[in-house]
Amino acid sequence: MEIAVIWIPADIEPSEPAVAMCLTHLRRHAYRMKGIIRAPWETVEQAMVDGEVDVVVIADLAHLPPDRSPRIEVATAPASTSDEDRTVPDTPFD
């Protein structure tokens, strides 16, 4: 069973709706909850680095600091329906 913490930034008030949402997520995935962290992101980051935590659950992606580490980015396809927009330009990797 994976160990999870809920991270709620200190400036999120009231915190109860975010905590409730995260608790539901933990139950749905059968994570073992280690606790709720209301500290700077660096505290959560260190818990991950130290291997104390397998999963960090947040209520909203917007709660994550943009300069966080580890940095995770999602590549999404353009929302265009035109076939012209789907062509891939020549790249130096060809």
C-alpha cells in the first residue's frame, strides 16, 4: 500500500473543502495516509526525496507553485481540427 500525504498550501482558506476532496481521493485509491501538510512546498519535496512519501495528493493543480521541484510538465496536442495544423515541420533530428 502506497503512503500518501495531503498537501494544502497555508494560504488556502478555508482548507476543509480541499481536505475533503483529497481524503476522497485517498480512499478511492486505497492509499495509506501519513498526514496533512500545511507547510511550504519544500517540506513536501524533502519528504519525497527522503522516501517518506510515495504520493502527494493536492486538491487543485493551481495550488502547486510554478517553480516547484520536481518539475513536471504535460505536453498536450493542439486543439485544432485542421489537417494543415497537424503536419510536423522538418526538424534537425531527422
